Amino acid sequence: MRQKRQKARLPARAGMAAWAGMALCLPLLVSPALADPAAVARGEKVVEEWCRDCHVREGQKLTADMAPPYSAIVAIDGRDRAWFEAFLEADHFPMTTFRLFDHEKADVVEWLLDLQKKTK
Ligand code: HEC
């Protein structure tokens, strides 16, 4: 019984430390990048080149063989920098042939966050 209780307490403490760490890092990571219009513009170019075969433009009709517009994607709760970064790192069916360089991924994230700011 005693042991069980002690074990249960550990993850909670680790979680607190992680949150404290994130709270310290987040403002440093986020603020300068958000204000970079050049990155946003580069991200838009990448999206135009690689993503528009499937993703409809905002306001365009969504058909069965097309993917949702980015305005809908960024409007979903929880779509923050971390989510987009993780998404772009992962292989995502049906985007099987989609391979971006790291700097392109970073620019696309800036573009998505900028779109989110404009549409929310
Ligand atoms: C071959 C077609 C195709 C291409 C090319 C493509 N996508 Fe997609 N994408 C889809 C489909 C279909 C979905 C919706 C289904 C899903 O969420 O799995 C989607 C969904 C997404 C989502 C939202 C996923 C979610 O869970 O809501 C993001 C973000 C995204 N795509 C980003 C991109 C970016 C960035 C590019 C270009 C670098 C790209 N896609 C290129 C087909 C494509």
C-alpha cells in the first residue's frame, strides 16, 4: 500500500517540472519567430509549390478528392506551434511523397500561425 502511494506521486512531480520548463522557454522561442514576415512569405511559397495539389484554397469547394483549406485546419483547437511542428515532422498519409527540408518546415509553420492569427 505504502509503495503504491509513493509511486503515484512521482509522475505528478515530473510533470510539474516539465511545465515549469516549458513556461520558461516558450516566450523566448515564440515571440521573435512570430514577428518574421520573411519567414511567413517563404512558407507561403512552399505551400503554393507543394501543398496546393491537394489542399483547396479558402472559400473553394471541398470535394472528395481534395484536402481541407488551411483556414479550417488552423481553426481547430489545439493547433499551436508545437502541433504544427510535430505534424510536419511526421509522415502523414496520404501525403506520402511529401518531404520538406527543415528550413521549409519552419517557414510553413510560420505561415500557418500567421494565417491562424488573421482568421481567428
Ligand atoms: C497528396 C495530397 C496532399 C498533399 C500534397 C498535401 N496534403 Fe495535407 N492533407 C491531405 C489530406 C487528404 C488531409 C486530410 C486528411 C487527414 O487529416 O489525414 C490533409 C491534412 C493536412 C493537415 C491537417 C491534418 C489534421 O489532422 O487536421 C495539415 C496541417 C496538412 N495537411 C498540411 C499539409 C502541408 C503543409 C502540405 C504541403 C507541404 C500538404 N499538407 C500537402 C492531403 C495532402
